[in-house]
Amino acid sequence: MTSKPVVLINLLKVRPGQQQALIALLQRNIETVVSTLGGWRASRLIAGGDGASVVIHSEWDTPEAVAAMRNDPRMKAYFPKILEMASFESVMGEAVFGDSK
């Protein structure tokens, strides 16, 4: 795992009052499905302070691993549940700069 990871960012716009339920669903999905898939490296859930958004930041080995995740039947089973609570947009790319203290 020496190559740069592919970064997948999902921005979910949450229906009112659904942020915590969505986070619980996403966490369960990461723990039971995503973390078992080939090419997965890491995932983070970020709760928007406005209560109306959640960001999923995940890292994968390759774009093909992301495509395989999206096509996995277990993953597809979660999509309707997620869409009941939120709409989402995805961006895939690679990190080009990072800084930390």
C-alpha cells in the first residue's frame, strides 16, 4: 500500500432531523460492508455543524476498487435507505496537498 490512495468524497444533504440516524446507518455500512471490500483503506464520517449535512471521506487503492464497491450487492442494498434520508454528490480524485500540526 505504497501508492497514493484514491479519495472519494460524498457530500450528503440530510433531510431535517435525520443527521444522527443517517450517521448511524453509514457507520453500520462502513463496519459491515465497506471495510470488507477489496481496495478499501479508510473512511471518516464528518457531521456538519448545521445538522443538515454529512461528509464521507474514504480512501481506496484504485478507481476500480471504488467502482467495485458501488456495484457490490450489499452496498446497493444500502442506497435506497440512504436516499430516504439524504441526497448526495460524489467527487473522486487524489490528494494533492495536505498539512497538519
